[in-house]
Amino acid sequence: MKKIINEPENVVKEMLAGIEAVHPGLRYLRGYEVITRKDPDRRKVALISGGGSGHEPAHAGYVGRGMLSAAVAGNVFASPSPDRVLAAIRETAGESGALLVIKNYSGDVMNFEMAMELAAMEGFKTASVIVKDDVAVPDSTFSTGRRGIAGTVFVHKIAGAAAEEGQALEAVRTIAQRVADNTRSMGMAMTPCVLPAVGKPGFTLGADEIEIGMGIHGEPGIEKTSLKKAGEVAETLCGRILEDLDYAGREAAVLINGLGGTPLMELYIVAGEVDRVLRERGVDPQRYYVGNFMTSLEMAGCSVSVLRLDDEMKRLLDAPADTPAWKEFGL
Amino acid sequence: MKKIINEPENVVKEMLAGIEAVHPGLRYLRGYEVITRKDPDRRKVALISGGGSGHEPAHAGYVGRGMLSAAVAGNVFASPSPDRVLAAIRETAGESGALLVIKNYSGDVMNFEMAMELAAMEGFKTASVIVKDDVAVPDSTFSTGRRGIAGTVFVHKIAGAAAEEGQALEAVRTIAQRVADNTRSMGMAMTPCVLPAVGKPGFTLGADEIEIGMGIHGEPGIEKTSLKKAGEVAETLCGRILEDLDYAGREAAVLINGLGGTPLMELYIVAGEVDRVLRERGVDPQRYYVGNFMTSLEMAGCSVSVLRLDDEMKRLLDAPADTPAWKEFGL
């Protein structure tokens, strides 16, 4: 296992300490593995997300003005415990309450919801949105129902902008839910990844084999198949997404996400093909985001997320944001 | 070879077409493999850079307000021809002329300088800066003298800000040269990368072997050694950099660059260690940039670049920029 780390058991703590060292606007709450904005404005709704580590820049990379108030980190590919989530709420929420954005994995849902109960006992007002954007499989290894993957970042951006402009908890929850309801994603993987504490790949793929619909923890997808061209990959991923939700004649925001080990060159080739497919099918792509947004350590592969836009979502998507991994000037 | 591409011989064209499709402010000059700002302001100095492809986001990712006017792409790891560079000058330069930022590789230097001669015959005023930031080796496979690597991005950012605020060619050249003179970089690699047209790795490293000082095309470094901890990697890279230039008591900007296949988790762990080492040695790191800035396709590894700041550089580093790969709000 070739990784630039120190002790495998310390990777999460050392990563979070590194994030704090280099980003002056962020604070690392040691012992709870939470990254928060240094000076959260507690008059506004706190937007909190998180999950297992290994998906960087998700989620700490989205903490900052216009997006998250705090990100809670679990161990690599493991849900953060309720006390960590509770700590994030305590550190960032005030009278306006907190909205928790949860990716649909059983552990995450259980632990975030338990934290909400604990927070309620301390007088905090909370609400939650569960993101289930991955159309690949109806149930999966770690989830009942669809998995939450990279489309979750659209929820962070848009709900974060709503919270930043002072909208109330119910309004922020409503728009976050609407983004979740209008986002579909699907991915493919070409190589496994190696968990630092395990030291070897969690599964194998043949030399010319890829897996369509694989999850961000290496969970099985729809099929293992031979290597495909970028055009075919775009057709397959977009095809499943467009089958699942009617985007015809609608404006869309599109995220072309790398899983960590795929060069940006390939992501842009995929982006060109996705643009072609979407336009052929009558979708009107208005915004593109290309890069590593929600990764699986060094896995090679990509996912495509498509958000069906309305005017409010579009306005909030374009609103200013200043975080390590998403910056937006505002229009 | 597992890559999400179509035909290996078309990767550069398809990548550039993808960049144009998703970034509305950029234009792809077909036939010349140049990405330009859609509406370059020809009253200002045009800032032009480029080189072989495979280093994305370098260089097209830095085209936009406050950075480059145009980026010229060669084939993968191959210098762009003079006619391509000339096309970039024609498309973006006016009476204020153009500054060419060249990484020190023999092919790049020859072709960019030939383009300057051709441009002069057409009446264009040009100047150039050659970046030689890699302290690893005195001469290398493709260079006489030190190689130009990720520290080049500091030149793009600072000279781009100077050009954007309307400074004259000689002033932009002077500050660009000062940034180049005050930047030192060094990298390490853990895996090779595969050129699409070749289909197999260009070299091999043992299962627990890394190479210190390797170049961004896989050129040999200082030594092959066993895998090291992140702390040791930071000590080695920073050690060589600080030996080469006196940063003691000085403010610095630091770029922690991933080579394409290294997870952001590891880059942040390295960043934390670099921060520790620099502070121990009396350097005052004022700005950090962590991510994939100048890659080698899917190579695993990283480089560290340290710029010794003065007040003007710091101001220009913080000036607004809006490009796909570097956004700055301005302070």
C-alpha cells in the first residue's frame, strides 16, 4: 500500500488538523472530528453534513460562507457517531436551528437522527434531509433504498445559500428537499481503493473490467462489463438518469465527479460526451461543475449528477460561496 | 490500460472541446489546440502559457479573469508547436503585447521562442519568463537546467493579476520573473502514469518504492527509496527547498500539489506536516493552496512549492481571479 500518510489509524485526525492549518476560516474541533466555520453566525440556520471519511473534499471542503456550517467526519468509510454530530450542532446552531443533510446509508441515518434527538433534549431545533440520488440500485450494501452520492453537493450549495441569506429552518429544509428530489446520479468505477487501515483493495476488477453503478464505498453496481469508451459511459449513465426523472425541456445543473484517481483530462472528455447526450435528449444544461467533488480515496472512475433546475435553485446555485472546494462569485 | 476516453489519439482535442462545452467564458481555437478567454481585453497585456497535455488543470484551467489570456496545449507530455503558440498570441494580444510563461523544457523553450520571433514579424510586442522552480536535479531528461513544475502556477496567478490591473508589459514581466526567482519546488512519486497513446507505464517502481525528486513526466529524480511517512516526505521536500533559498523570517505562499492519483486526504496530511516543518525552520506560511494544480495524468505523488513573498506579490496573489481551477475573491 503506497500512501503518503503517517500511522494508518491517525489519517482522519491528521487530515482534519491539516485542513485547519491551511484554511484560516476553518476550525477543527478535536476529539469530535468536526470542522466548523471559525465564526458561525448563530442567528442563521446552521447547515451540517458529514459521513465517513475518504470522500474528500466531501465534506469538510464544503464548510464556509454560503455552504456548510460544519462537517462531521467518521473514520474512513464509517459513519460518524451521534456525539460527533451533536458536537457540530452545539458549535454552530442557535435559535434558528440546524438542518442536517444526510446521505442515505443506514449508519449515517441512524447516527444523525440520534444526534437530532439528543440535540432536541438540549433545546435545539433541528430538521433533516436524506439524499438518495444514486439511481443505480434500489437497495445496497449499506442502505435501505437508494444511496446518497455526489449529487449531495448540490444540496449543500443550494441549502447553504438559502441559510446564508437568512431563510428560516423550514424554508431551508424545503429547498434542500426539493434539490434532493430533483437530483439523480450514477457512477462507474475502474479500480478499487485501499483503506489505510486495511492496506489492501476491498475488491478486484479484471484488467479490462469496469463496474457500472458502483457505490462510493465499492458497493456493487448493476453490472461488471468490459472497458467502454467515454461516449458509451456517458450514454449509459445519462440514460439511466433520464429514464428515472423527466428532464426534457428543462434547465439542468450537471456535476461530473471524479472518484479520486481519474485524471481531469478524462473528466473533461466525459463532460463533452455528457453535454452531447443531454442536448440530444432535449435537456438544457445551464451549469457544469467538473472535478473531484465526492471521491472514494484513489478509486478510478466517475459519476454524473444532474439537477433539474427551477429559478430559485438556479439563483441559489449561483449565490456567492467561499469554501475550500467550491467557490462562487455570485452573478 | 483503463481510461475513460474514446480514441487515444483524440484525447487532447476532446478534452479541449469538453472544456469549451462546460466553461462559457472560454473558447477552444480548433486546429491550434488553444483555449482562450472568450473576450480577451486586448488593451491589456496578454498572459500566455502552455506546454504538453496531461498536467491538467494546467494550463487551460488557469485561463480566465485575473490569470491567463490563453493556454496552448501540446500532445500528451509533448511541447506545442510554434504555430499554436503564435495563434494564441494573435487571438489575445494587442498593442500592450504578450508575456509568455514557459516551463523550462528544451522543446517548450524552443517552440515558444520561435513563436515570439514569428509574432515579432507580425508586429507583436512580446516578452517571456522561463520558470525553473524544481530544485531536485540540476539538469534533466528534457531540460538544460532545472525543470519547471507546479510553482509555475504562482507565476500565472501573480503576473495574471498584474496584467489584469493594466500594468505594462515590462512591469508584468518583472513581477513574473521575481515570482519565478523566489519560487522553489520539489516532488515525489509513488506510481507511474500511462500515456493514452502508449497504453502502458513509462517506468516502474517496486511495490514499496518511491522516487524523490521525480519530474512531472516521470523523469528521474534524486533517489529511489522505500516508502516514507508523510512527515519524512515533508522534511525531505521542504529541506531541499529551504537549503536552496533563504526563507528564514520571511512570509511564504505554499502550494501542496497532487500529481493526479493521490487522494486529497493524503495531500492535507502532507500539508499539516509541511506547515510544521516550515514553522520549525522560521518560515511564516501566509497562504496555502492544496489540490491538483499541475498533475502527471494519474500518477500518485505530490510536490511542494514555496514562494518567498513580498508585499506586491502578496497583494497580487490575493487579487480576484475567476478561472476553472483557481478562484480568488480578493481581500
